[in-house]
Amino acid sequence: KVGAATVRENVWRMMWKLEAVRKKAGNSPVIITSGFRSVELNKRVGGISNSLHMYGIAADIKVSGKTTTQVRDIVRTSGFSGSKRYSTHNHVESGIEYNYGFKYYWWEG
């Protein structure tokens, strides 16, 4: 959906936000179960057609020793513009920061 240089920059910013999550979680490891996806990979895994994973601005994460509710609360103060809590992981994203047509904050779960 965007060029390689843009993806690299987006993923770099994502990495620093996830580092903030790790620190706020007491240095617990952050496990990324899904990060950047190519258009082809996104189709293979059943991702939505406008998935922010294809821009490098979304990740599905788990934090060692933390519940998904605890993770949701941590990511709210770590620079993300949205989060959705699932039973096994949290989806976090930074769509509001970019001019890709995603201009809203949202928090679920």
C-alpha cells in the first residue's frame, strides 16, 4: 500500500511505541504475533482490505505476564491511536498520525 521507505519509517516508529509498552509493563517481553504484512500476505491471512498492517502502522501483540485488559490500559498511554482487545492478543495501531485516511481515535474492549 506504501513504498518500502515509508514502511521502514512506520515500522521504526511502531518499534519505539512497543518499547514504551515493554517499559510500562515492567520490562516484560512484547511478543508481536503479526506486524507489517504485504498485500499478498494480508490476503492469505484473511486480513481486511484496508488493514493498517499493510502500512506498517498496526501490530497484534501479547505481553508476557499481562492480561489483554492490562495491555489495553498500557497501550492507551504509549502513543497509539487505537486498540482492540481480543481474547488472545491486542491489536494496536497508529492510524491517526498518518495521512492515509484514518483520522480517528478508538479503543475497544
